Amino acid sequence: MDGYVIAYDFGTTGVKTCVFAIGDSIRPVASSLEGYELYILPQGGAEQDPDQWWRAMCVSTQRVLKESGIKPEHIMGISFCAQMQGLVLVDREGRPVRRAMSYMDSRGEGELRAVMGHGLQVAGVNMEHLPDVVPCTALVGTVSSRAAEELSLKAGTPVFGGGGDASLIGVGAGAVTKGSTHVYMGTSGWVSTVVDKQYLDVKNMIASIVGADPEHFNYFAELETAGKCLEWVKDHLALDKINIYLEKKSIVDSKEAVYKSLCDYMISVIGDVPPGSGGVIFTPWLHGNRCPFEDANARGMFFNIGLDTGKTEMIHAVLEGVCYHLRWQLEAQEEKVRAADTIRFVWGGALAPLTCQILADVLGRQIETVNNPQDVGAVGAAVVTAVGLGVLGRISDAASLIEVVASYEPKPAVQAVYDGYFKVFKSLYKNNKGAFNHLNAPSIKPKHTTAGTSQEPHQLAHN
């Protein structure tokens, strides 16, 4: 008989709460997405409110239990997949004392220079203030009575350690054995290859991070904004202030349909745009970049726009630009580690066959997708819970449970086109690095102030 677990996937824009049946397979039963805000502040700040995380967790938990009809006492355990490289400051009782700093926050450049190579002692951090590091499958406690009341769960429900998205998304993708590679295209993006020892490439800003399986590491190259670029397109190219879209007709009848309908529509409209987007190249550095170069001042651009360039070419170029950068990261990885010939592609980008084919053609690799690719982080957290409960023997067992549903082969003629464009793409950062610094360095960029009022951060709301 199946048992049930709840997995929470905390992303940049919201929490995806999923109920899974755990037995001979991992079967999704119900899911709910609840959004929260991302606050973009001057000088590279990016923050979120932990109280909003908790409210989103409570609302979505109540919703999936009601939708599935599963009683709280039948939930065997819960765990988490979460965004990484953030800072959450709390008091003795675990209550947040300020908004959390997101992984997107780039205000710590000075502090980084001060402590680089010297460790936390130089920064004056009291190590007793930091939480213990535990295995992702470890039982770390149980749901308290107060939390159980707010979540609508049973008090005493086991809670397992969970892990960062960079580790657990690979688990949910089934890329868990040495040499396997997956590409993630969500709000951010990355290329990750499973290795059995730690590697460090300072030149390309790539490092091995601890995997969910303690025997493995993930050689990890990250892009700050990937799917976020498509969201930018939705807001600023496809959607205008009077709700008119690419073919000058409204396709949205309700707020709930806005994002999905418009993204699906955009993808359908650009399907006939030829490879290379009529010569237009987009750089996806909308919030700086990390790898293969680290530069908080880098920004996006549309290069080589002509009189015959339209929105369809520009939107198509955005997808290609993200894929170009992922290829740059893959090539940088392979300076030290051999990536897989067949790559798993996951999260929102993998929902569109057009994006999958562009990625295959740009990378020159076979691309595979799995069921519900946008839920793989939650699947990874479910695997962690199943191992912690003893239902699964080890994390690597997940490979046999993850089904491939589609495969995309690179087309040689299209690949040749992209090879030429890729060379130009890589040159754009080198040729514009000085201009980026001149326009965007904190010491140069003018501050936005409003007379008589305090400066308010820009909010990116996700409902």
C-alpha cells in the first residue's frame, strides 16, 4: 500500500507544494503553487519576506490536502527543496528579524573581497549562531503543535533535512549517477554534471557542490536569469498596457490565465522564425552574471536589430540567447569534466518542444525530458523523504523511477547556423565589459530618489 509524503519546492517566485504517493514508484497526487514577492532594491539588492514563505506554505498545504482528500494522519513525512545561497537572519526563537537576502543579491562585493581566502573568522561570524549541517535524508524533528495547526498537518509528522535546488532538481530529473548531466531553465538556469570528487575552476567560476548523495558532487555552472528573461519578454514585449498581444488580439480572459496562456501563445507564434532569428542575438544577463564570467554589472541586450526586425524575431532570440549561454557554460565545464552526451532538460523551459529543440541544436547534444519537468525539485524532496523513511534504499535508486517522455536530436544543418552565431554571442561580453561597468557600477550609476518620500524597493509580485 502506498504512503504519502509532502514535498515543498521553494523557488524564487513561489512555493510548489506537492503530495506524492510513495511505493513501487513516486506518483504525483496533488500540487499547488502559491506565490510571494521578490523585492529588487538599489545597488543590486534582492530580498524576500520569510513570513510570506510561511504563509504560502500554509495556504498551499491546506489546498493540496483538500484537493487530494488525504487525511493529515496519512502523511508519513515532509521535506524541502529550496533556493540556495541566501541569508535568513533569525532570533533565538527562529523568527526572522529582517527580510531574507536572495541568491540574486549582489550587494556583498566589498565583503567578498575582504574575506576571500581568509574564511568566516575574518568576518567575525560566531559559528554557534549558524545551524548544524545535516544529511538531506536526516530526520531533523517533527511538526510542532503550533505549526501543525497552521499547516493543517498532524503534530509529530516527521520532518527531513531536504536540500538545495541545485542538488535535488538533479535527483528529480533522474540525473544521479556519475557523469550524468542536467540543464535547468527556471527563473535562473544552470548546467550541472555529477562527479565523484570536488573540482574548482576559478577562471570560469565553476565549483563542485555537495550532492544529495554524499558519494557525489555536482559540478555546477549557474546563470542568474534564464526563464526570467521569458517573463521579461512577456511583460515588456508581448504584453502592452492595453492588453493587446502579438497579433493585436486579447487572449487573456482572467488573471489566472495570464502567464501560461501568454507564454504558450508566444511559443506558438515564434515557431516559424528561422534559426538565428534574422540575425538578432540576445544576451540573458538581466541581473548580472556568474559563470563563465562573474560580473554584477553585465546586462542584457538585443544585438543587430534592423528595420525588418519584429517582436517574433526578438522573442525567438531570447530563447536562443539563453541556450547560447548554457552552451558556454557546458563548454566551460568540459575544460575539467566530461559532460554527458545525452542531457536531461527540466523545469519550465522543458515544457515547450520548441525550446527543447533549440537547446539540442545549440548544444549539439541529445536532449531528454521527463514527466512534469517543472516539479522535479519536489520529486527530489520526495525521494529524500522516502530514503529517510526507509521506503527507498538510497538516493541513486531514483534513476529507475524517473521516466523519460521525449527526446530531441540536434539537426546538423541548424547546428551549423548556431555554431556561427555562438561565436558572436561570446564576443558581446568582452566587447562591452567596459561599457557595462561605466553604466552600471554602483559608484557611477545615479541613485533614484523621490523628493519628500522614502525610497521604496521595486516589487516583482507573483500571484
